[in-house]
Amino acid sequence: MASRIEDYGLIGDCETAALVGRDGSIDWLCWPAFDSDPCFAALLGTSRNGRWLLAPTGEIKQTARRYWDDTLILETRFETQGGAVALIDFMPPRGNASDVVRLVRGISGRVKMRMELVIRFGFGVDVPWVRKNPDGDGLLAISGQDMTVLRTPVETRGKDLTTIADFEVGEGDTVPFVLTYGPSYHPVPEPIDPEAALKDTEEYWREWCSRSTYDGSYQRALVMRSLITLKALTFRPTGGIVAAPTTSLPEKLGGARNWDYRFCWLRDATFTLLALMNSGYTEEAAAWHNWLLRAAAGAPASMQIMYGILGQRRLLEWEAGWLPGYEGAQPVRVGNAAHAQLQLDVYGELIDAFHQSRMAKLKLDKENWSLECTVVAHLADVWDQPDHGIWERRGTPRHYVFSKVMCWVAFDRAIKSAERLGFKGPLVKWRVLRDAIHRDVCHRGFDPTLNSFVESYGSKLLDASLLLLPSVGFLPSADPRIRGTIEAIERHMMPDGFVLRHDPREVSDEIQPIEGAFLACSLWLADAHVLAGDVDKAQTMFDRVVAVANDLGLLAEEFDSGAGRQTGNFPQALTHIALINTAHNLSAARADAEKPAVQRST
């Protein structure tokens, strides 16, 4: 059985990532890229679906773990009756191949250890052919296109389709294990020096973190951990950032809302840019912007809500029926059918992201404006259509308020880019449409009896995305309708102090328990309080979210307050992005930063 979601740590090489349990087991790793099939899939099944365990064989008295400061090097310390050992896990910045390095270091006494390596390609089902490397260096596992090579000085043996090693570690000893991936039709990857790789990895992350400009007093260590996580979820060759490195971790324990998040969402575009630019990472912000530009290139009518890490468009959804799912949550989904949905909000996110990039003086492709004009021209024809909304509802399309607001944002930012930078465009037409959308939303999307904006036209239900209306500049935070909306959300959508995505009063055809609280939404409420001048309320909300991070500072998509557990895919980029942005906003509001945070230019 897999560990609790919050019991995992993250390691990665900026092209893929692995989850390491508190028990010393790597239960998830997609190789060679984030969206590849996993070779370790115990997270969604059992150890027979692939894992890599390194742990003491006897009783463990105590376990503690930490990241080496400002790195993605994870150290897990085991205390046993016979002594103590440290397990150091990391993935070096990728060179010619991708490696997972595990170092077992003796701290005190002597400790008996066991390694169990179960490689299962193809989402935990394909048993590889295992043999010694003909060159005498390492143990090869090959299946179809995939190959791994294990190198260690420890003698290994095979048993029940598992590679096993038993060994002892004394004080001052270091025993290395290196697992390397390569295509099976290429030569076996060359070995690396584990100690040199450790030094190089530490230097890489410390140098990267030294570029951060975050100097606020609020949870600096957690902000840096969020920035490192965001960097780790970036596919370095393209600049795309995956929403999470996992698939099918349930939004509700035992439920069926289990989605594949190993893709890049346009929904997160502006949030991501602000988090990177505010923190001094303009190179990463520019790479993300360029990924957006390439992904959205083509006919605007074909623009999707998400793309693959390379910009792939066909993310066909299927089910891995042989996997029982995390704690029995089925189905296990691969791909995401929501990629084909119409979500009008993404047009606003795209145009807003480009506008924010200009205001921050990022170097942009000269063809940007031509693309934006084409997108806005298409939006003029479709903004009044129903869609599936920011939360990717799989039912009948509706006129979602937030979708309409983001259509307004698209026209508003296009107008302002043209006005401020002298670009050419049909500004009169755009202004007419911008004002028409604003009137439409205020008339049809606001319920006077509730004194609140609502989820969709004609609805009596709320939606957490409405918290973003003041931050995108649709209405000022002091507007009574915005204050009324915030109060309504606090009254109806905050069980146990966290904000839900959906109104819990909704009656649905789905026979599903209510999902956990969406952590990014709780941080959006904090941002709304900052804009309204209620900084103490914002601080309380921020602290509440921070308190549910695991001991390594990592956060999933949601939090089940009843069970006291993190739920949803892990770690979640949007949650960490929201944490970074809220920390910047609080620091600026408290005047703890030398310069204010870069807000959305509205």
C-alpha cells in the first residue's frame, strides 16, 4: 500500500521527477520525461507495480528527513537499535542520460540494510528482461524501448522478479546506488561518479536559489521550497511547467475524480509569470512565455486549455485498468479528455500573460502582437457562448461568470497593450466589446438577493474563481459587489476554514463525496483580503494553508480537513505558485520588501 500523499518527497532533474516515501521507497517515477509511462507505479498500486526500496531491515525507532538547504537533495535519516544511517536521494541535472542517485551513509553504529528494486515499465505492468551488462558494469533491465542500468558495489541477486541486495553500513561508510535510464536501442549509458554528481547537484541548486530576489519576512524557507518545486516541475528543454508530476491521485479519498496532471495548463499562465518575475527568475519567465507562444500558435479556434510538455495537442484519455488506484480510488486515468473542452477563460489568460510580460519588459517575439490580434478577433465571435469553465466541468456547458470575466480581460489587456505601446488594432471595436461584456456579467452574473456574483448565469451557487475578480481588475476591491461576493464565499464555501472550489450546496448527478478544499483558492481569498486592505485576515488565511504543508514544505492540490490529509495530485504547481504570490503580496502590504510585488497590470 502506498504511503500517505504528504509522506512523499520530491526529487527531479527538470525533465522528470520521482516521489520518495518516508519509508525509503521510490513509488513513482516516469522515465524519461514527466509524461512518459512510469517504471515505478506503486503509488497507484502495490510494490509489484514497481518501486525502489532502500531501508534498514530491523526495527526503525525514528525517521526524520529534510532537504539540504536550497537544494532538491533529500536526506532521510533512520535511527535503529544498532545505529543510524542517512539515505541521500537526488537526480543530477541531466547530462547525456537521466540518473537517480541514492547514497547510504553510516552515521553511527552498524545498520543492516536491504535494497529491493522492482522495475515495471508501461504503467506498472511490463516485466523487463534483466541481465548483467555484457561489459561487466551494472545490471540491465530492458523492455521494448526502455532500459535502465543499476550500478552499485553491493552484490545483488534476483528473487520473485525483484532485484535484492542485503548489506551493512558502518559509521563513516557510504554505499552508492545509481539507476540510469536510456533508450534500449542506444548504447548503455556511461557511469557517473556518485560523489561528484552530489557536489554538482548541490552547486546547481544553490546557484539557482541565489538568484532569488524574494526578501520578504513571511515564510522565506517555504517560499524558496515552492520556487524550487516550480523549477523542478519545469521541463527544461521547452520551458513548459507541468501542473503536477502525478496522475490519478484522488481529489477525494476513495472517489473517482482522478485526473492526469502531467501536462501544462494555460489557466496557470499569468499566476506563473508573476511568481517567477516577482522572485527574480526572468529567464524562466521568458521560457514559460515562449512555451505559451508556441503552444497557442495556429488557428485560435483550435486553442486548447492544456498541452503536453512539448506542446502536444492530442492528450487522449484512457484507463489503466490493471492498477487498483491510490487507496482504491479508481479509475487510474492516463491523458486528459478535458484538453478538448471549450474554456473561454484561457483566451484571457493568454492575452493577460503576454501583457504582463510586456509590462515587466521581458524580451518578446515580434510576432506576439499579430497572434494576439488573431486570438482577440476570434474571441469577438465566441465570447457569448457557453463553455465548461475553469474547473473543466464535464457536463452541459454553461455561461460561467469567470469565463466571461476573462473574456473581458482579453479585450482589456489588448486595448492597454495597444494604447501604451503604440500597437495597431481595432481599438474602437475592442472597447465596445469590452464594455458590453462588463455590462453582461454585472447584469446576468450578479444576484442582488445574494449580494454576490454567482458561478454561472441564472445560478444561485457560488464558485471560488470569483475571488479573482478584483485581482484581474474587473471591479475594485472596495466595490460592494466584490465585498458581498467575498462575504458569501466565506459564509457558504469555507468548511473548517478552507475554501472549496465548488459550492457544497450543489445537487449533482454524480454520486460522489465532496472533494477536499482547493488550496490555491484559499490563497486567492488571502489575496482578495490584501487588495481590500484586510491584511490581518489575509495573514490568517495564508498561515492556515502553510500549516498543512508537509514536513518538507510540499503541498498537494487539496486538503481534506476531516481526514487531516492532503489529497489530489502532488506536489501541485498551482498551489505553490499561489503560495509564492500571496507571500509577495503580504510582504509588500507589510512594507517588508524593498520594492512592492509586481501585481497584474490592470
